[in-house]
Amino acid sequence: MPKSSGVPSPSGPMIIPTSATDKSLNAARLKDSELEPRRIESREAAARLQRAMSHLQESGWYWGPLTAAQAKQVLIDAPEGTFLVRDSSYQGYLLTLSVKTSLGPTHLRIEHAIGMFGFDSVIVARPRLRRFEGAVDLVQHYALTYKHLASQKDGLRAQNDTGGGNPSAPTEKTLQLKLTRPLHKVSHSLQHLCRITINQHSRCHQDLPLPRRLQDFLLEYPFVL
């Protein structure tokens, strides 16, 4: 009888120690458990970005692939404070806000980082600038901030004319932008115009005596611009 060489026959089954199999499976499960939160976070970030871009499309003042020269031509005869949002011409930036200022049309790059939108700025000033989940949220914040400051200044001016009040105007430590009028690329439907009007006068849609379907329609675009 020939002596056994100790090497299993090629036709025979290969036996893997159970402990090695368990270690391999446990390592795979551990890796999957570590990656799962990242997958969920990535899906949530993608959903937020999609929702933000959907709101921007719905706004009517998103012009898409418009160059800086084309934006300047569109805004050159518009009143000061007129603005639009377009695709950024700079690599690494998603959008650009183009606005008519007292010196003419100017452009501010909008960056999207860590799931938030904010204006591009020098490193020193960047931490002081607020960031938002959507581009419409971002633009609306600065538009309402300017409206509030302008209203305060008018009130102070009226008080000064009558001899009362504090002559010093309120200060704003963040970026100051005069955003007064969005320039729409297309005409809005009557339904959307009504929705904006309702949003301007009420922020509690669930309290309005409206059918659920109309309340959902209002929530699809919860902005005033």
C-alpha cells in the first residue's frame, strides 16, 4: 500500500477550519456595519441636493447654463437689486448668483459643501457666513435680511425727522446684499403665484382651512420669492 503524502487529493473536498471562516465572515460583517451609516448619509445627502435643486427649478428665477456675459446683458437695464441664479462657470462651484448693483451686474459664486449651500468667500470671513440646505433658502435669507434692514432704516429716518429715536442705524455683521426682485426666466402659473402670496402671509399651512391636497401643494415650495 502506497504511503500517504499528507496532501489532499485534488478530487477530494478542501476542508477550511471553522475558526478561519468565522473570522472572515465577522470581518465582512464589521466592514458592512461600518459602511452602512456612510451609505445612508450619502443617500440622504443626495436626496437633499435633489430637493434643493427641485425648489430652485420651481422658483422660476433659475436660468440654468447662463454665462456671466449673458447674465450681465440680461441684468444691465434692470433696476438695482434685481437678481437671478444660474449655473456656475467655475469648476468646483455649483451655482452663481448674479445681481444688479449700483455699480452694475456682479456675480457671487455659490458653493455646495457638506450638504450645505453658501456664498464663496475668503477663508477668514467664511466661518461667519451662514449656510443653508438649499440655494433658495440662501437667497431668500439675504433678500429678507435686506428688506428687514431697509424697513428699520426707514423707521429710524422717520423718527429722526420727528426729533425722536436713535440716529445710529442698525449694523449688520454678515454679508449685505441688496436683493429686491427676482428676474424670472418664465412666467409662473396662477397656482404658483397664489402659493407665494399665501407663503408671504402665513407660515402655518396646517392651520389654514384648506384641503390636505392644497396644503401639500403649499409645502412643495415653502418660500416667499
